[in-house]
Amino acid sequence: MVLTSHIGGATEEGFAAMAAAAAANILEVLAGGTPAHVVNTDALSNRRMPWE
């Protein structure tokens, strides 16, 4: 087991993965879907797209 501080994940690959995940979640929401790893699922039933 390797334990690191929170900053231990701050790598070039980690930042690229975070950016890709964020972009995928944005595209999923714009398509009317549910993004991965939603914490506040109650907010999904109240969401409204700006163009609606």
C-alpha cells in the first residue's frame, strides 16, 4: 500500500484524466443524460437547461 498526500495525484496524466472526465460529464448533461458520480441526485429532478 502506498499512501500519499492529496497532492500526490497532481500529475500530468491526472490532470488530463480530470479534464477528460469533466468534458464527458458536460457532454452527457447537454445530451440530457446523467453525469457520472453524481453526489446530489435530488438536484437532477429539478434541473433545467438554459434553452428550455
